[in-house]
Amino acid sequence: MSTVRLILGDQLNPEHPWFREVDPGVTYVLMEVRSETDYVLHHAQKVLAIFAGMRRLADQLRGAGHRVRYFRIGDADNAQDLAGNLRIAMRERKARRFEHQEPDEWRVDQVLAAFRASCGAEAAVVPSGHFLDARDGVARHFGADRGRWLMESYYRAMRRRTGLLMDARGEPEGGKWNFDHDNRKPWKGDPPAPRPWDGAADLGGLWREIQDAGVPTFGEPSASAFPWPLDRKEALAHLRAFVKRGLPDFGDYEDAMHTSSDRLFHSRLSHALNLKLLSPREVAEAAVDAHRADPGRIPLAATEGFVRQIIGWREYIRGVYWARMPGYAEANGLGHELPLPSWFWTGKVRMNCLRHAIGQSLATAYAHHIQRLMVIGSFCLVAGVRPRDVDRWFLGVYIDAFEWVELPNVIGMSQHADGGFLASKPYCGAAAYVNKMSDYCKGCAYDPKDRLGPLACPLNALYWDFWLRHADRFANNPRIGMAVRQAIGMPEAEKRAVRAKAAALRADIESL
Ligand code: FAD
Ligand code: DLZ
Ligand code: SF4
């Protein structure tokens, strides 16, 4: 019986159990389609990385003897959507069975469920085998507790379950679950940031095909020296390079930002992980093994901090996504309605922190966590930008952005639009935070120490106005009550001045 198996653009794991045996009755289908390139405006590097990754996997599968049907973006017979091309492939192969791996996005899940129901063949969904936990694993962990889900509780359960960084007595290594307090240093140039270990593939031909097909994109393509790994072998080389060069200082400088280095000591592995070129288990194990082999050079605090991102945050975020979809994308708990400023698409803004973080994102399709959370996201939150606009920008711009991971980070963690379900406090900062953790304020057109003057840093008035506007909601939150009480405690005249300044900044947001 002939079978068609779909491989999505973010399911590029060549070690999936599907590929262990060559079965001439099975055809693997991969497709470059406008339904997937156009549901949001994507960064050029994201489209390039996904197409190039799919082409590499297709070549590998063919090389191993598997049968592959590949739809290129410019092919005349490309129906340009998942169901249309699946119908073509099933007809061509006279397939009586259809299989696909569990997708990670709610929209795609719906499309494939509808196709299974209508394709007139036997159909089955198999696990992608990528994640450490099931889609509903986080929901099951918290059970009937529908209030706030604390990541830390889930993370500890995952440490126990995986045995990662656990000692022989079943206690956390080093006697503590979390070494975050050690991970908050600014970076002043020492130790030197590691040299980039990115690749330089020439994707010029593919970029021309994408342009000829009329796929809309934004951002710098970097097609002639493409820096991202395109297959598992390259991704493993990136993992090894990070463990050797980045991990030793990852913890100390996890929250630092600097104009001279886009990544500092971060791994840039989210892309390879999200495309499933690497598994979360092997990434976390590589860090733990390196620490065990040389604890003097790779401290426990750095290793624990990194492992927490992978087996804690990443899995937790996915669980929140599946628990809250559909509908999560529409959440706007703080009632923010300001349109996203147009300079998000150009980087042309005088605020140096935003110019740098947005400019870097447009140039490289990457920003590290604190740039996303405490510069770009924080600005949107205190300015009161519509969360849906923020979501659309974040989903398009980053190489690693897939809705299952992007949406909870934006709607929950960054914009606090879900009523505090995911994050116990809104993450935002005034200029003092940016000035402490980066060198952005040096040479900025604005004064980080001023709140109300003509050249005062816009973040300051917006930040205090944010707490004033939402004082009722947050006054009793023990994690942020101080900031709110400080705002409420301002003399009335100062409150009026802050409100007026923030209103003027919002009205003039396009000219910041
Ligand atoms: P590192 O700092 O080296 O961390 C290692 C790995 O941990 C990452 O590769 C990633 O897989 C995982 N990780 C760390 N933090 C998170 C987190 N909060 N959620 C999920 N995984 C995490 N991550 C995405 O993969 N895709 C997104 O679209 C995305 N959007 C974000 C939007 C906002 C507003 C914020 C605040 C965070 C977002 N993140 C997203 C999480 C995080 O910022 C990125 O995973 C990280 O910056 C990727 O860079 P890195 O690989 O160098 O990470
Ligand atoms: C993001 C993306 C893009 C830009 N293009 C494709 C594509 O042409 N073919 C494909 O199979 N997948 C693509 N993807 C990824 C999907 O849109 C979707 O985000 C993921 O499969 C969801 O987990
Ligand atoms: Fe950003 Fe304000 Fe510092 Fe300028 S002064 S870099 S706008 S925080």
C-alpha cells in the first residue's frame, strides 16, 4: 500500500524513527508554499533558512534511498498550500494512507486535521519525538490549579524527571535548584566575547528563486554568506562551539547587552532547536557533560542557567501555548491599543537602545532574550502598544519564531496581556535598567537620568506612567508593589507632569 508522509518546514530531524528503514511504498513530501510564507510577513533569513533546511533534508533522504516529492516555491505545479500539494502527491502516488508528525502550531494542526478527515485515505498522526514532554504535560503538571502556573515548579519536576543536574541522592546538584542570582552582571568587554562560529553558506540561488516567486519578506537576507546551520551536522558543530566558547560565561552575562556584540555568550541555538535539527535533550546533556568534565572552567551556575532555559522555559512555554490556544493571540488584558510604530520595520529611531536592538534584529534575524524582553518588549509594554501588533512583528522577525514559542513569550511574558497567567509580574524597566545592563545610553540622543525635560529618556516617563495607569491592578503584587507604591507616592504635580509627558510621547511615537 502506498503511503504519503508529510514533513513540515520545522520538522527537519533526520533521526526521526520514520527514516530508519527505506520503504519503497513510502513517499516523503516537503513543500515550499505561500500559505506558510505569507501568514505573517517573515524576515528574509527565516524563509531562506527553512527552505534551505528542507532542501538539505530532502537531498539527504534521497541519498539514503528514500522516495521524496519536493515542491519548490517556483514550481508550476505547486498549489502553494499544504492541503493542495498533499492532494497532488497522494494522487500521483495513488496513496491509500497519509501520515504526518504532530505539528507544533495550532493553525497547522487544524489544517492537517481537516485534511485527514477529507483525504479519503487512512490517516495517522505520529509524534515528532522532539520535546521532552507531551503537549498537555504542563497542564497535567498543574492539574486543576487554573490560577497562575509557576515555571519554577514545572522546572523542578523536569529536573527530577530527566535526572539532569541531579545528584545520587535525588537532590539538585550544588544544593540549589536555581543559580539565577549569580547571573546578572553587566559586561564591560572582559572576558572578550567569543568570535562568531557561524557558517557562511552561499544561498544566492535560492534567494533569487524566492524573489522571483514574489514571496514578500523584510530584513537583510545575508544570502551570500548565510550564518545559520542548515542541517544536523552543521547544527551539532554550532552546539559544540557554544559549549566550548560561550557556555563558560553564559551565566554571568546572561542579562548583559552591548553594542559591540549581538550574542555575547548566548548560544543562538534556538533556530536549530526549533527546526528540530537538534533535540533539547542532547543540547542540555552536552552542557551538563561539559560542566562535569571541567567544572572549573564551566561553572555550575552557567550550566544550570542554560539547562533551565531548555528543559524549563522552552517546555513550559510550549505547554502554556497548547493550554491557552485558541484565543491566546487575542489576549489584551491591559487594554493596550497604540499601533506599533512604523520604525519597527526600519530601525530608524533616535532611542539608541531600540535603534540598536531593532536594527540588529532586522540585520540578523536574531536578538538575545534580554534585548527582546527588556528593550523591545519593555518599550511596547510601557508605551501601551497593541499586543497583537507586537506579536505579528515578533513572529515575523526572528529566525527562531514559531507561534508555539513566540506567542506565550510575547503575549504572556513580555506584554502581560494574559492577566499574569504566565508571568508573575510585568517585565519592564526605565533607563536606569538599560544603563546598568548595557552601553546603549552612552552616546544616546536622550538623557537616561532625566524624566521630564525635552531630552529626557522617553522610557522614564512611559515607565512611571505605566505603573500609575495600572496601579490598582499591581499594587498588591509582592514582586512589584515597591515600584507601584513609589509611583503612587509621587507628589500630585509630578504625577500630572509624568502623565502629560507620557501622553505627549505617545502622541509623537513615530518621531521618537
Ligand atoms: P540562549 O540564551 O542561548 O538560550 C538557550 C535556549 O533556551 C534557546 O535557544 C531557547 O531554545 C531556550 N529558551 C531560552 N529562553 C526561552 C524562552 N523564554 N522560551 C522558550 N525557549 C527559551 N524563543 C524562540 O525560540 N522563538 C521565539 O519566537 C521567541 N520569541 C520571544 C519573544 C519575546 C518577547 C521574548 C522575551 C522571548 C522570546 N523567545 C523566543 C525566547 C528567547 O528570547 C529565545 O529563545 C532566545 O533569545 C534565543 O537565543 P539563543 O538561542 O541565543 O538563546
Ligand atoms: C515558517 C514557515 C515558512 C516561512 N515556510 C514554510 C514552508 O514553505 N513550508 C513548510 O512546510 N513550513 C514552512 N514554515 C513553517 C510552518 O509555517 C509552521 O510555522 C510550522 O510548521 C509550525 O510548527
Ligand atoms: Fe535607551 Fe533611554 Fe538609554 Fe537612550 S537614554 S539608550 S532611549 S534607555
